Amino acid sequence: MRPVNKYAETCFLPIAEIRVHLGHLPRFYSSGQLSYRSLQRILLHGATLLTNGGAGNHIQVNQMARKGTGQTRQQILNAAAAVFYNVNYHEAGLREIARLSGVSPRCIYKYFPNKEQLLVAMNNDGLKVFMEGLKLNLAGVSTAGERLAKMTFFYLAFFQKHYTAAWQVYVTTNLSMWHKSEDAWQNLTRTEAVLNEILADGQRSGEFRPDIDVNAVRLLYFGGIRFAIQSWLASERRWDLTSVSDGLNNTVYEAIKKRVDQPAPVNSPAAREQGASI
């Protein structure tokens, strides 16, 4: 990884790389490698980069760029990620987030009425980035089986790289929080819809069984991913999360692949019921 002080200069970095760098900040801060003042400056600069970089693959922004509404919001989210990861969510206060982000508590309330909505907003932003990356990784992959394997590996690799997001999504956030936000719930169902589409395509092509219990497959697949990520976090990330990708994928694939004695389906698309998958 590049030195963190690169953020103190004018940057020319891919958007995805900026997000990766920001994901490492809590570790530097908690280990004493990064001062509180430096962390504030980096959060501000990272917010500037992410806010102004959405239109293209690369951006060039000066550190002294004027703060805007989107930038301030991103700065608050970046600070909250650091606080929620290093301090228990229930013990963390908005005052600490305000102090770290360099804004007043009143400013935070302007964007987020309470701590719970701040957490959900962080999850929303993270899942949108996740979906963008997933679509890119699945583009051009021909068979349903290959797409399932690609999706499984990307899922685990993404949350291994963005471990603060993994902690927020799989440890801190409970199901009721997702239900309270329509956008958050839609993000969950979009993730689920990708798996539904893969199952339906596999049935149409004859690669998967025509009698798949889609609900059971969703429980097996997303439940396995959740358990893997939570176990990895509980171990303090001491092993490679992607190492379970093949085993998890093969378990699901063996359960849904067409048996030799089964005729090819005429038309058996997978059901589209929606539930909580994350």
C-alpha cells in the first residue's frame, strides 16, 4: 500500500483505490501510526476525492478544494467508519464522530438525525460500491456455474478488503435497521436478485436442476457467506477469507446442478421472492 501521507498532496488515483486507502485508516489510527490531526486531514481530503470523482475513473483534486454538501457528508461517514470500528457502536457517540470529522455535532444532525441512520447510510454507500464491482466482475462470464463461482469469490474478497464495512454490515447492523430504510432494503434485494438471475439462467440452459428450492438455496448461500465473514472477523482476520470460496461455492453448486437422469427443462425460471439475504 502507498504511504498514507500521499493524501496530503494533490492526488491522481482511481476511485476504487482511494476507497481502499480509506479503509486502512482505522488500523493506522488505532496503532498510533497516524496522528489525530493527520487523520482529520486525510478524512477531509478523501471526502473531497470521493465526492468529486464520481463522473470518471480518475480524478485530480487539490487538498484545499472547498468543502461542499456531498463532501461534508462523506467526511462524516469516513469519520464514523473509524469510530464504529475502533469503539463499540453502542458506546460510540456522535460527539466523537464530530470531533474526528472536524464538524460540529449540529452539522451531523443536519445530515443524519441519529446514529442508527448514520450507520445505515454507511452500509448503503458500501453496498452500492459492492454492487458496482460485482456487476463488473460478472460481465462477460458465460455460464451460470462460472458466474456463481465469480460472485462467491468477489463477495468474500470485497469484504476482506473493506473489513470495516464487513464489521458494520455483518456485526453491528441488525435486521430491524435494514427494514427502517427503504434504500437499504432495496440494496439487499438487489444483491439477492443477482443470485436469482444466476439460478434462473442455469435452469434455462439445463446446467441447474429444474426443481431447485430457491428459498433454500438463498439460505444456504447467503447464510454460508455470513457465517464465513463473521467467523473471520471473530478471529481478528487471521486467515484468508477467500480461502473458503471454493468450498462454499462447490457445496452450493453440487446441490443445484442437474443430475444425469434429469431431462433438460423446457422453461423453469427461478422464483423471484425477495427476502433478507445479506
